[in-house]
Amino acid sequence: MANAVLRRFRPLLAIAALGATALFTPALLAPASASPNSPNSPGTKPTLTQVQQQLGDLALQNSQLIDRYDQAQIAVQANSVAAGQAERAAAKADQAFQSARAELGAAAAAEYEGGSFSATGALLSSRSGSSYLDQLTTLSMISTHTAQIVSNVTVVQKQADAAKKRAESMLAAATATRNALAQKKTTVQKQLDKYSALLDSLTAAQRQSYQQSVNPTVSSKALDNVKAKIPHIDSKAAAQAVRFALAQVGKPYVFGAAGPDSYDCSGLTMRAWGSAGVSLPHSAADQYNYGTHVSFSQLAPGDLMFFYQPIGHVTIYIGDGLMVSAPQTGENVKVASAIDSGNFDGGTRLTG
């Protein structure tokens, strides 16, 4: 699989682990001395090329895994909210049931309290025929009212029971999702450990060369040019999103994080556009369904850029061929070159 990944992602080998935008450029890395041994063979040190291949695999797997993690988190939140609503509905229905039951009890007690509330009592106590008929009419009304109360109690009780069952089902679903989410988080951490171990297998010089190729340094002049153009961006919301994203540069990447001190890729774009009043879910794949789709050549400052298929990473385009990205574990939010490669899956334009 590693060779296939390398062939497909030659211009941009992999977007960094856990949904980051690591811009791998193998041609820029001078391979270590070739070794016929497997990188996993005891007592051997993997070559840089072998490490690159494995990192490419892990980057692709992890970027998609972390987005599934984010989607699962969204499901937990949605289920928790729905369960809370169902619980409140059940409580309200229960309250209505208790009220109807009390009303029924009062009506029944009143009807059978004395003889004056029976047909015989009405006849014996009446002073005239019209009085008897009036009392019978009242008695009939009370009976009809009682029957209606009985009917209402039955309906309300069924509603209360149904609401409780919905709440229990939603809470069970939320719990199951949390359990699955915990397992996914464990899997992600194991993948991170592999990633870190591979990086540690490089020499200091190789690691420095690798990191430079993964995230080439953007000149301060290029950044100054972008910042100077922010006030002139057509969309005020897009300008605010770009401004926010740039302000996060230097903060650490942490998977599942959404600020204010650390971010993962979709956490960064969610907060950037959130600062402009636009609500987005904490998932790259879900964010792709918002806004209007644009091609690479149509990108404008503030647009979101998506990578991989299935989508596993998102960045925010800031203009002049640059984007802000929450890269990979162990790195910080940074500005990187936006490259149109086999990894780019499309862009979206949002409006405030």
C-alpha cells in the first residue's frame, strides 16, 4: 500500500497525521544509504525512503481516522441533546398525567359523594319535574366530563411512556457511541505512537530535512503581503476568518482540539469561521457539505480546502497561494503553500 500511496501522492505525499497538511515532497529528501533489510528487521535502522513510505501510509490512515473521531464526537453531542429533550418531554408528560389523574379523582369523588349526584337522588330531591330534568342533565354532563378525563389520562400516559422510551433509547445510543469513540481514540493514540517512533528513527539531519520538506518555511515578506490584503477582501466574514486563522499560528496541534490553546484541522477552520458568525461542525468531511463548492483555480481568501478521499483534512486558504493549517502531532499551526495535487479534493466558499 505504501508504494501505491507514494505514486498517487508524489507531488504531495501525504497530508500530515491526524488530519494535518504535511506537504511531503520526496524529491527534496536525500535518501539515506540504501539497505536491503526491512525497517522492521531486528538490529537494523530503516532508511529515510522506508520511513517516508510508512509515514505516508500512517498519514493517510490517521487523517481519515481522526475525522471519523470528530464525526463520532458530533454524534455524541447530538444524541445527548436529543436525549435531554426527550427526558424533558417525558417529565412534562408525566406532570400532565398526574394532573389529569388528580382531576379524574376529584370528578369521581364529586359524582359519587352523595345521592344528589345519582338519578334516584335527583328524583327524590327534586321539587318539580323541571328541577329533576335539570339535575339529570347536570349528572349527564358530569359523566361525559369524567369519560373525557379518562380518555385524556390514557392518552397522556401513553405519551409519557413513549417519551421515556425514546429518552432511554437515545441515552443508550449516546453511551454506545461514547464507548466506540473511546476505542477510536485509543486507536488514534497507537497510530500516533507509531508515527513518533518512525520520526525518532531518523537521524537529526534527516529529521530536520524531513520537517523542512513537510512544511516549507514561508517567508515573512509573503506573510506581510497576505496580511496587508486582508482589509481589502470582498467578504468581511472571510476577512475575519483569515485574520483569526493567522492569529492562531504557533499554537500546537492536538487531535480533537478546537481552541483556544490548541487545534486539529477542522477545529481550526470551525473556530475561524465561528469568529465570523458562521457555525460549522467539528469534522472536515461534514464541513465539505457547507457553502458553495469551488475549484482550486477559483480559491479566494477564506475558502476551505479539503484533502483526501474519503476527506480527512481541511485547511483555510488565505490568498497568494498560501493556507493556514493545523499540521501534525508535535507541530504547531502554521502557514503552508497551497498545492493543487492529487490530494486536493475540492474547496468550499462560505458566506457570513
